[in-house]
Amino acid sequence: MNKQELVDAVAAKTGGSKAATGDAIDAVIAAITGAVTKGDTVQLIGFGSFSTGARAARVGRNPSTGAEIQIPAAKTVKFTAGKAFKDAVNGA
């Protein structure tokens, strides 16, 4: 499912216009992105939580030459599915 299909599905479920639904989805994504960027955790009960993690610097290899390269440390985004979401996916 891509973003347009998500907008169509939510608009059909709520009876709202596709334009308003698209704006609402954009606002939700922006709010989650802004909070996680600041280092906050966003918890949506029954769905899951978004948070940041850290990946340490490490040494990797260039696959074509075999030369060692330094891979810098980076922040990552983590999503942990909630129990209700896991149960729905597993058919429980």
C-alpha cells in the first residue's frame, strides 16, 4: 500500500474528502517525525511506538575492492509494534 492508497482507504472508512484525509495523514506524519527528531518517543497504544536508537561507528569493507572503510556512528529510527498490532498480524 502506498500513500495514495492509504489516503483512499482512510477517506472511504471515515467518509471524509480525500484532500482533507491527505492533509490529516501529512500532519500525523509530520508530528511523529518532529517528535522523534527531538528525541522523544511516540507511543500509539495498540499500534506501536517510534523512538530513536544509536548505531556505533564501525569498520566495513568495500565489496568491490575489499578495502576497509570507516562507517560513522548514526542515529536510527526504531518502530516497535504493539501487542494488538502483533496479534492482528499473527491472526490471533
